[in-house]
Amino acid sequence: MSQLICGSMAYDTIMVFHDQFKNHILPDKLHILNVAFLVPDLRREFGGCAGNIAYNLKLLGDEPQIMATMGEDHASYSARLDALGISRQHIRQVQQVFTAQAFITTDKDDNQITAFHPGAMNFSHLNHVSEAVGVEFGIVSPDGRDGMIQHAKEFVDAGVPFIFDPGQGLPMFNGEELSHFVSLADYVTVNDYEAELLQEKTGKTLEQIAKGVKALIVTLGAQGSIIFTGGKQIQIPCAKPSAIVDPTGCGDAFRAGLLYGLAHGMDWPITGRLASLLGALKIAQRGGQNHTFNREGVASQFKSQFNISMT
């Protein structure tokens, strides 16, 4: 099964400060802030919404196609994708820019200071959905602004059903633009915070938004998720993780579960639970792409967690 994943590819550089930021930031001196944090622990992870979603779909046995942009520093990520057997056919290398990357410093209280450089993401509009063949489902996830707008329209033109996943890109759009995205999409997925922002910007309730799509999926963290579809609300329980280590990439794993369920004709109660389970499997490992599983193992855990079969 082939899904086209339009979204970001990024490197995440994560640093750990073994103290509390508040001990080194003077509130009355914020106007002349000049601080430096010693970070003994540093790791670099492969990330980005498109990369993370495709990684999970590949583990399930599908053949996702990534449509994204990377910069002249793409070599290590490209080698990783080749090793995983994930196609790079629709990943464009942009010269004289860097791949998108986040620099995240975390203190001992899990407070974070993040700097994000979009880099090659800003050129995502150079890619076109029409260039991909054999695609049955798609997703427009956080990416360059122009690329997100363009790819949503191109999915419609190609007759390919797709999920609109604004994520952290939601603030880039005004209410009219977001309403237009919803009118084009077959499905919309947001977390609870994004759901509030979406309602505020569009002036519509979740029920009103849901009427414009086949389904609206709202994740609620440890409280599971709600699927608005056909005038009903389906409550999806949260799968129990073996450990809570790092939420980075959990939303992307969840969206991979949605795409897999839709592409394989699963009903909403099964699809929602699969998405929840993938998020739980991810949260037990650091980074967005360090967890491992296969379809048989997921099916077994699905039965154990929910006492029903995945198929």
C-alpha cells in the first residue's frame, strides 16, 4: 500500500542542561538577556513529520513515499532512508541551504528552549503531487507554507483522498485559509490544543468542522482521542505504554496509524486504536525513529491492549 507523505524532513539536535533554567535567568535582567548553558549530553536524531510518519508506515509493511525537501547536508539522512528501504524518489535536494533542523535544550525540569531553522522546508512548493504515481492516500503535514497550500490543492486535482494535519504549522494560516484546507481535505487531525486554535481562528465548533469532512480526529494525550464522523463521536481509549520516555514523534506515529487504517479499509474504532497503540510504542523510546516493531507484533499487542482483533 502506498501513501504520499507531504511534510518536513529535519534533524533534531537535543541537548540536556543538568540544572534549572530559572537558576540562571534573572527576571529583572530579561531586557539584557545573555546566557550560556553547559550541555554535557547531546544527541542528534532523525526527525521531521514526513520522515517520522513514513518510518512507522514502513515498519508496518507499507511502502510510503515521502514528498519533501532536504538541504545540502542531506547525506546522513539519505543513507538512513536507503538502509530502511524508504524511497527518496520525491525528496528534493536544495543546494546552498540546510535541511530543516531544531536545536532543543532541556533542563532537569523538562523545560525546553527551542530554536527551529526551516531551511529547505521553504522550498517544498517545488514538489508536485502529480509527480507521484500509484498513490492511494496522502497527508499534508507541517511543511513550508506555500508547499502545504499547493499540495492540498494538488491532492484534490489528482483525486487522492488526504488528511490535513496542520500541527505546528497551524499558526501560519488565518481562519479563511484553514477553512479552505478543511473544505479540500477528506480528513482532519489535530491535538487538543490545535483543536482550540482551529476553532478560534475559523470561528467554527468542532462539530461544524466535522460536517465538512469524512472525519475529524482530535487527540487528547493520556485521555485517548475522539473521532467525529457521520454526526457521531467515537471515543478511542489510550493504549498503555511500557514506559513514558519521550513524546517526540508520538503524534506522527499516531498519524501513521490513521493512514494505515484508512488505506487498509479498517473501521474507525480499529483505526483509532491502532493509531493510539503506535503512539504508545513510540513514547517508550527516545527520538522519533528509534522504536521498532512489525505488523505481527503490533497485531499481538493490539489484541492484548484492547481485547479485540486488529483485522
